[in-house]
Amino acid sequence: MAEWYDFNDAGAYEVGANEVGANDAGANEVGANEVGANEVGANEVGANEVGANNYFCNCGCNLEFIEYGPGFDLYVGNKWIMMANAMVHYKWRNYIRLRQFNLWNDFRENIIRNYNNALNNDPVKPEDAAWIHLYNQEITQENNIPLNEKLYYEYVY
């Protein structure tokens, strides 16, 4: 049921957020750090590279996550919690809007609709991998959450 999408082959991450670091722009060119710790640069091994705290999901979405990085926590009713770590290349707040949906059924339908839209793209866009992840983790799992359960948004980063 779950498919593997290798977005790295499509060149999606050719230009990462940390390839051109703040120190390249001359933030420390004049000042106390002229010959400081930033000469070698913290961004040489950037946060977007696979590091000790990063991992690739095995649900079929091929997203890279930051272990222990805050992503999102949503409570559904009093018994269920949906949660995920922070994504390396994307932000959950671009996919999950705080208090947009009040019931699990509405959020579930939104996930399914966006998942189907993502699969209609040929090839699938790398930024749609979050919908594939949500679908594989929350919809295909037999969690038996009643459709009328209320959503409680803890945080979405």
C-alpha cells in the first residue's frame, strides 16, 4: 500500500537552506568575531545534511525528519494523539493550520484530498511528501478513531 518516493533523485534538494550560510553574507566580517569561531563556520555541516539526529521515514514518504525536533502534536478526543517530529526541508505549519478543523473527520478528509492531489502529479512533487506521510501514518493505520472526535492542537511548527 505504501509507496516509496525518492525525491532526492529529482534534484529537489540541490540548493538547501544552509548552503549559503549567514556567515557567507558577511554577518561577522566586521566585529568581535573577525577571527572567531565563525571563520570555519557552523554551516559547513548544515542542519539539512543527514546528521546524527536526522532520519528518513520508512512509511513510503521518504521525508527526512529531525529526531526530537518539535513538529506537531494533535490530540483527537481524549484517547488519541497524532504527532510527528520536525521535517528537515519543510515545516508542518505549511500543511497543518492551527484550529482550521474542529473534528477528526474534517481533518481526515483534508489529508485524503491532498494525498490524492499529490498522487495525480506526475512526477509527485517533493513538497507533497508531507501529505503522503500523513496519509500513510494516520489514514491507513487502523486506529478506529470516531469521526466526530474533536481535535485539540497542542503545537504545529
